[in-house]
Amino acid sequence: MVRIIFFISTILILSSCAIYNAKIEQGQEVTIEKTSFSFDDKNYDFFSQYLISPGDQLDVLFSIQSWEKEVEYLVTIGDSLDIKFLNAPKYNETQKIRPDGKISLPFIGDYEVAGKSAKIIQEKLTVIYSDIFKHPSILVVVPEYLTQLRELKVDLHTSARGLSRLVTVRPDGYTTFPMLGEFEVGNKTIKEVMTALNLQYAKISPSFKVDLFLEKHSGSVFYALGDVTLEGAHELSRPISILEALALAKGKKETSDIEEVIVYRRHNKEMVATRINVADMLTVADNSKIFFIYKDDIVYVPEANSSQIARMSKRIQDIIMFRGWSANFGLNANVPLFNNNNSNQSNCTYTYDSAGNATSQSCN
């Protein structure tokens, strides 16, 4: 009975170890197509675009082009304004624009000026003060302008990196830029972020320009899970075939079912999965194609169904070996089945060590 169990167990174990023979003749050359998910751009040599990820470090290069003529200068926080009442000079004011974008004026109190030109401010105040003075004559002058930019320029010149700043993308996809505060950059291209930054800085001053560079990337990875030798995240600098992906995961295990490999990929806000028959790729089967892995893909290699039976058979084998049987369907030579002094073996009790060797016996 024990021999039958071992025979069945061995057949099951051997059946779980598939052998993949190539289906091409020696010296024959076969062109194999490349493929991936249907929604991808079919660029298998390099990533078509790099999306900024948490942990990336960005180099922000500032340039203040103060020599360029602006069509209309809009005052901003920190700028100084001279408000002159030509018919009533005792009410003249010189004020800096507060962080809330306002200044305080006689009779009307707080008045918002940030984001307006001197001409617009002058026209608006003339209308407002016409209810206070009969014929108000008001002049608005900007004696000190680009204050924030000048302060930033001084600050940048005193830093070790000159007119640039290094910023790191946080786990939430945001980073902080001078004078703008928090800014979302995650999952966007360098070009997209640079365009958005210049639009925001142009609201402060058209003279303010930025260039954005990727100083250091956090690394592109794919994830190998399941019945592979080395599970976890593995780096990749370009799209790689699923065969290369399995090689980076130190290969499949003997119990792996590579005919049922599942690949997951994020598409927009969803996860899309597909089944890949890697065995067909290895044997160059008809119509087989090489599937390519991209950044953040998840490769799952399942365990073959027969391997579960094989593990159970191994447990049975361990139990039987502990009782004195060897894997070659014979008896363990160290187990004394016949006792010279006691021929009635059915009344003998044996004690075994962890290796299955008899260490003592007791017979009635």
C-alpha cells in the first residue's frame, strides 16, 4: 500500500514539472511580434513620456527678464504705491501692498489693488472719490515694483545653486514652489508642469520665467508576485518583455503555471488585467507574441494546481519516512524489522529519531 502511495505521489510531482520544447527547427529563424495592452502606444523601445512620481526631485531654474518691456504692469504684493491727491495734497499716501492685496486710504478704508495697473487704480479711485470731493484729481505712481521678484533674485543669488531650486515631490503628488505655494505635479509630464508654472508666475509678472528639469527620479518599477523566486518591486528603465521580467524576479519556481500568468496595468482610473501564456513564448508556438511590461505593471505567476497535490504527497512521504520507509519504495536499512532475540515482531515497539532511524526497541 505504501509503495502505491509513493508511486502515485511521484507521478504527480513529475507531472507538475513541465518541460517546454521549442517548436522551431535548429537554425530556423522566426520573427516574433511584440504586443502589450490594446490601449498602449506600441512603443516598446522606451517610455513615450515620463510622468512625475512621488519621490522625484525637480530642478526649477528661474529667470527674471526685467529688461523685457511689459505691455501693462500689474502691481502685486510688496509693491509700493504713491497715491497723490493733487487738489488736496494733505491726503497723499505712500503705501506697500499688503499680503491681502489691499492698501488703506482716507475716507474709504481698505481698497484692493493687487492685480491691477496704475492706470486702472487711478480711474477707479477718481470715481470713488467723486462722491467725497467735487472734482478729485488723483495720480497713482508705482515707485517700487517687482519687489517679490527682486527679493527672490537676491535670495537665489545667495544660495549654493544660484538661480535654481531643488524641490521634491511628496507622496500626495504635490510640491512647493516659491511665491506659489503648493502645486500639484504628480502623474504629469515635465512639459505640462512647466507650462502651468509659467502661467501662474505670469500673473505675478510677465518678466518671471521658469524652466523645469528632472534632477533625480524615484525609479520606475514593476511588481512580481506569486510563484516566482524573488517577489517584490523590480526596477526598469524601459519597457521589457515578460520573459525579462521573470528573469529579474529570478525565474519561475518548479511549481509555477506560466501558461496562466496575469498582468495588471493601470489605465486612467481603472486596473485592467490580461492573461499571458508565457509557455507559448518559450516554445515559439504558432501565433505567439512577446508581451511587454511597462512601469507600475503587476505580474502575477500562479501556482500550478498539481503542485498543491504534490505538496500533500510530500507530507505523506515525510510521515512514511519517519516510520522507516525510504523514497525508493524500499525499507530504511537502519530500521530493525527483525530482532534476533525476539522473533515476534508484532509485539515490539520502536523509537525513532528525526532522521527516521531506530534508536531503541522494546519487545514483550
